[in-house]
Amino acid sequence: MKFKLNQPTIIDLFVILFTLGLFYWIKSLGFSYRFGDSNAYFFMANQFLHGLLPYRDYLLADPPLLVILLSGLKALFGSNILLFQAVPIVLESATAILIYLEVKKKLPRLAKVFPAMYLFTFLILATSDYVTGLHFVIFFIALAYYVRKKPYLSGFFWALATLIKLYVIPGFLGWLIYLSLNKHTQQLKQTISSYILTGVIVMLPFLIIAPESVINQIIIHQFNRPEGISKTNIFTFFIIHDFILLVLTTLSFFMIKKYKTFLPLICWLVFYLIFNDLYYLYLGVLAFWIVLSLAELFNYLATTATPWVVANKQQLSTIIIFSIFLSQLIGIKIYHQAIQPQNVFSQIDEVSHYIQQLPDKPLYGSHEFVPLIALKTNHALFQDQADTNTQLFGSGALNKKELSTQAAEQGVYLLTRVANVAQNANLDQGYEGYFDQDIFEKYCQRLTIIDGSGFELFSDVAIYECTQDD
């Protein structure tokens, strides 16, 4: 798209820069190390840089592209691991700009407000504090949609998104259904062929090196995961906080009946309803499509010949925009007060210092922070086991008894998140999901508990020494 530096373009640039600046400022208020899956990915990226491969050398329950991309960033960031926290912010900013460029094709006067509509959805605010792969996924999907008239390129970007997280597949199927229903046969074939070829090129080396591990970790594990967080809680959480957007999206669906943006949404929602282990993060991918559906709604108001709409379209557009931004202002406040302070790893320096004073032994424990401590202290991680998510043990991908026995035989420091409650101070807890209780009681001794922020229940860190040596 060609730009002319005229007054409307200058105004657009000013509004977008203001939007991005506000987004960065809000995010800077919580820019810190955090507990979460991110830290396991950071460790895996570091190992990849040192020649250790996923599936063969350590468990990775996802396709490999996120680790590969993060390894490139790790080479750039060096020991400044905190800089990883900026990755979702930058990626979401890029996605917001793509949304602006897309909407400007049909709504040149309104396009400048759409980056804010996207960035300040609760879905994006609440998920962009963590490096989980979601924001790479959204960015690649946004690119795939933006270049949809170049199907080979579009299929390539859809494939990149899938090579980060497999939950992209339902949305991609929705897009293929759209192409099929609209008889875009050539575009459909080219998109699929590019998608498959990209997937084969990336996955083939890993399938050659460790075929059984790839299948077990990426596919079999996913179908054997036990039920996770209540779906009702997850859907209720986002319906409440993005209520106005969801109402407008539903209105757009029934008024316009254009399935380009809705078929991927519908396919994802069906998948979320039937998949056992749903996480809050998975819903983040919907935000891009919700905002596109709003663009369709505004375009309908601008082009419809319905007399009442024609007479009131300016007022309707103003009311809709005002309602969206008022709800998002409330959402920003809720996010800042209740969501942004969660999972802050405030005592990272204290934990790192304590570990560095101990005799050298591998670390093991919660994937939510132990891999980060290993990176910060240059300690080995037991068997390079960065991901100890309890779902891996529940699905059978990891054997808790076997792994705990090996850890005690070798001798490890076990690090866990424990409850920040005074009456629980003398209880040993937090390890149950990834360390066998019988082995713990026989071979592990608590060394210390280091207090966290106390903002949430499990904010303290307990450190144990587990060894069979007398």
C-alpha cells in the first residue's frame, strides 16, 4: 500500500504512535521476570544454541519453531533474559499495524482507531505479559490474512503459525472451508501445498533424528492430556472482560453473514469446547478475528442502503466506538490492578544468590521458574528437563516415579512454588505434580523458603536438597 504524506496520513500516524506509546507505557508498569511457561522456552532456546535438539535431547510438547526463533533472540540478547519480556509487546504492535493496513483498504477514515481496539482488548492485555508463542502465532496469522491474495505466501505464514502451536490447525481449517465455499479452488490448492511443504521442510530433520520422540511428544501427548482448567471459568473470564466486543462481533455475524472472518472463529470455538486441556492463552488468537469482524460491521454501516442506517450511520459509528473504548478503559484498570501484578517473580535475585552459595548440584522443579534460575546461575538443569508441567506426567509423556528416583540418585536441588500463608510455613508442598511424594519424604530436606510478593497464593519459593547420600 502506497502512502502519501498528507494531512489524513499524518493524523493516522499520530494516533497510531500515541496508541503504541500508551500500550508500551501500560506494559512497562509490569515489565519484570515472571513465573510461567516462558522460562522453560528460554532454557530450551539456550540449549538449542549449544547444539542440543528438542525431542532428541529434551522434551518439547510443541512443534519446534518457537524454540528456534527464541534461540535467535537469545543470541541477540545474550544474558539479558529480561528482554524476552518485550517480545510479545513488539509482536502485538506489529499485528496492530497489520490490522490498520488491512482496515484502511475499506475504511480509510476509521482505520486509525483499530490498532487501539485490538491492543486494548482484554484478551491481548492479559496474555501479552508472557512469552508463550501465542503472539508469534497471531502475528503470522495476521500476515497470512494480509497476503491472502498471494496463496503460496499465505500458506507459508499459516504453516509458521502451526509450527509454533498446533491449536492453529482448527482456525486454518476454517480458512480452508471459506476458500472452498467461495470456490477459490486455485487459491485453496496453492495455500494447502505451501502449508504442507513448509511443514515438511521444518519437521523432516527432527523426524529423521528422533521420529518416535516427535510423535510421542507432539501428537500422542496432546491426545492423552487430562482435563485442565474449567472451560466455564475460562470462557466466563473473557466474556465478562471483552463483553462489548463479543456482543458487537455476534451482531456483525448475524447482520452481515460474511464468513471470511467467522469460519476460523467458529472452528476455534468448536475446538475449544471439545479439547480436554484448555488454557486462557488459547483464546488470545481470537482477538485478531474479533477486530476484523468489527471492521466488517463498520463497513456495513458505511455501505448499506437501509434508510434508517443511512440516516443514522454517523451516530451509530460514534456510539459503537465510544462503547468499545469505554469498556476497554475499564478493562485496562482491571488488568492493571488484578492481572498485571500476578506471577511476578520478585525474589529472583535472592533465589539466584542462595543457589550460587550452595555446593554444585543440578536443579530440578517447577518449569515456571527453575529453568530461569538455571540460566541466571549457570547451574545445570537435571536431565535438561525444562518442562515439568503436570500435564506431561498426567498424559504419560513423563514418569514421575522414575524421574524422581533418578533425581534422588544423582542428587539435586528441588525448587518449588509454595503458598504464601503463615500457617503453611512449616509444610512441605508444591512439588507433588512433578516429584514423587514417597521419594521426597525419604530423600529431601528443606533448605529454605524465600518469600515472594504475596499478591497471590503461590508466590514463595521453597528450596530442598534431594539426595540418597548419607
